[in-house]
Amino acid sequence: ERVVFFRNELNRLGFNTFSSEGQIIPVIIGDAVKTMEFSQYLLARGVLALGVRPPTVPEGLSRIRIAVMATHQWDDLYSGVQVLEEAGRKFGII
């Protein structure tokens, strides 16, 4: 339920979640440097979403990985969506 909510909110905002269906949600950023800056921006605001870049993923498909768990509180998920929206706009992802 939490995973579906979070993924749907990201998609609604315009993030590319690569048609994921599992609890680990990739958010495609594209550029490797921007991905790591995006990840650090989130971390500074209390959201842990690790950046993944080449050679782990193909060039141009760098992403952050968000793991939603059953133990996440709903308030944390709402807050996480807000922080991701803020970051997405700041970095020109959405």
C-alpha cells in the first residue's frame, strides 16, 4: 500500500520511475553528476535515496533508488514526496 502510494505520487509529479513495480523505486535523473547532487540534496533534507551511476547502470540512465518499507510512517511518506518534488523542480527533473 505504501509503495503503491509513493510510486503513484512520484509518477503524478512527472518523475520517471522506469515502470517499476517493486518496493525499490528507481527515479531516473540521467546525468551522473546531477544524480549525485540530487541524492545529497535529499539526504540533507532527511530523505535517504542513494545515487546509482555508471558503470552500475548505463550511461544516461543514472538514478536514485528509493526503498519504501512497511515500517515507514504515512507522515514520513508525505514528507518524502514533498522533498522529492522540491528537489525535482530545483534540478529540472520535473
